[in-house]
Amino acid sequence: MVDHLLYYLLAVSAFFSIGIFATIFYFAIRYRRRSESELPAPIHGALSLEILWSVIPFGLAMIMFVWGASVYFTISRPPDDAQQIYVVAKQWMWKLQHMEGQREINELHIPVGQAVKLTMTSEDVIHSFFVPAFRTKADVLPGRYTTTWFKPTTPGKYHLFCAEYCGTKHSGMIGWIYVMEPQDYQAWLSGGASGSLASSGEKLFQDLACANCHHLNDQGRCPNLRGVFGSQVQLSDGSQVKADEEYLRESILNPSAKIVAGFQPIMPTFQGQVTEEGVLQLVEYIKSLTPTGAPPASGTATPGQRSAPRRRGTAPANAGTEPSKR
Ligand code: CUA
């Protein structure tokens, strides 16, 4: 997709560059001044010519726009069946985590023919995840999650680069993507994992004593986390927010940024107490907490609000105002 768009851009550019320069040379010779006394004939414009050279480039540029936008939308929307991989970048290495618990450094093993979604963040500065063979390049930013996806079609070993200058050893921040046949990948997966990402997150959840306040029912002092992922959360300022990875991360590291309606801002920040990888494990654990028939509590994020857009009518009158804390 990316290649075809690039070929089109190159073809248009080459056609006009060659055409314009060839015309310049031809006119320079054809209409050169032949004697000292020669005067050029006056020109009175040509409407049809004006329209022609406005409409054609407009059409060509609109093709670029529509085509480019469609490629962009495809790249920004991972397919639903994509396999999730978490990426944490730091000076100067790539740390990759599989859902099943495998952790890799500067290497990523994935099966062929399977879409892979990357959720990425950085511990320090801006990096960029660049796999030229997959036509994939996405910035990796500290303090937030970015996503990208690709679908490898041929088994093999592919270069991974950092494509954003990030300090002394930026050029050494490289790795390999191993695209494997599905059975090889299964064999690789079965080797040495210390529990899934979600179970590591559960352990962390216990270690950090999150469960003291976040009971997995509606009896705790803090919101029930069951089914919260993907739901619309009603905030105390009247606005609503979709509970995605970014929201969960912010709620762990900067809990006072968005207070769930009906709760007090009593949660301390866990900034500095949990690594980015740990946050991802917690996020994955919270995502795994599917609703299990817990009775919904009014006003807070509940399993029933998973199909949130249709419940908009239940929001307070001022819920239409956009969240201002972004
Ligand atoms: Cu990381 Cu350049």
C-alpha cells in the first residue's frame, strides 16, 4: 500500500519535473532572440489553458490527498484480531513483552500472516520504532502510549531501527524482528515464560496493595475495576472519558488528573514506584478483569457501560463539555 502510493507520487513528480524542464529548454531554443531589434508579439492570455493547468494539477493533488488519507487511516486502525505486543523504549534498547509473558530485548518473535499491534511508550526521550521492510515507523513517546500495527507476510529476519535521534548510542539502538512459521512460533512461545502479562500485573496489583482500596466489587473506597476497560467513565467534573490504555496509565501515575464521579481523590501517585513495563502489566491485568455479573454501581464505570455511546442520555446536563484536562 505504502509502496504504491510512493510510486504514484514519484511518477507524478518525475512526469512534471521532466516535462517542465524539457519545455523550458525547448522554448529557450525555439523562441530565442534572433536579432537585436526583434520584439516579441504581445500575448493576451488563454482562458482554456488557464483552466486546463489548474484543473489537472488539482485532480492529481486530490488523488494524493484521498489516497494518502486512506493509507493513513488503514495504518492508524489495527485490525480487531491483531496480536498485542507491548514496547518500552529506553536509551538505548527496545524492550518487548508478549501477552503470554515472554519478554525480549532488541528482538521480537512473531508469527507470519498474523497482524501485530504494538502499544508503545518510552522511559526517557522520544524514540521511533522503524522496520523498513514492514513500512512501519511510529514515534515512541515518554508519558503516553502510541500504537501502530503491521502484518508480516514472509518469514525471515528483519531490521528494527530507532529512527529518532535519542542520544549518544542512538545508532546502536537496533534489533531484529523474527517472522516465524506458526508452528515454529508456538514452539518458541512455549519456551521459558514466567506467567502471562496479566498474571504479572495481578501480582504487581497485590504487591502495590492496590486491592486495599480497589476491591473487585463495589464495596471498595475506590472504583471497581471489573469491566472498566473499554467503558465510558463518568468523571466528577461531569465529563466522560473512555477507559483505554492511556486513561488507565494516567490513573496509575497521575490519579488526580481525572476523578471518577462519586469518589474522593485519595489515591496516591505511583509515579516512580512502578516501571513503564509494570504499568503495562497492570493495564493488561485490568483489561483481563471482565465483568462477572457484579451489580452495577450508579454513576461510576460499570460493566453495563461497555456499550456506552447509547447511554449518553444518562449523563448529567453538562456532560457535553469536552474533558479539559487533556
Ligand atoms: Cu532511540 Cu534513537
